[in-house]
Amino acid sequence: MANTTPHTVDSMPEAAKKKNRETAQLIVKGRAVRCPMCNHEWFWEKRVLLNSRGMTFMGLDWANRESRAMVCDDCGHVLFFAR
């Protein structure tokens, strides 16, 4: 039988937060964005690679396209943006 106890995350552990990250409010098309999980309004930016099976198969992961991810500074929820 599957475990039915939900996993609860109140906020990111302090050890996981880097103190030298620049946080900012996120504005998309003139509208302020809040975290859909915790309603926090401060995010930090992370560049991520969009891996594809073909490039990984050929050992060319480094050549994959890059995207922006905005990470909630409170709970760590990640929002991806193509542009």
C-alpha cells in the first residue's frame, strides 16, 4: 500500500539558501508574478540547459539550448521561461 502521508515543505532550509544571490521581484508583460506555491514575491535567476535525448546520446549535452528559470527565494519552486 502506498504511503498517504503528504510531504510538507514550509520553506527552503537556511543551509540551501545562498546569501550572495540577488533576488528581485518578477514582472512579466507588466504584471507582477508571485510564487504559485507560497505566494512569495522574490525570485532569483538560474540558467538551465534544456537537454534533449539526441544530444545526450551523442555526448553533446553542452550544446543544448539554454533557458531561464526563476526560483522562489522562499520555497524554491522553479518557474521556467523560454524567452
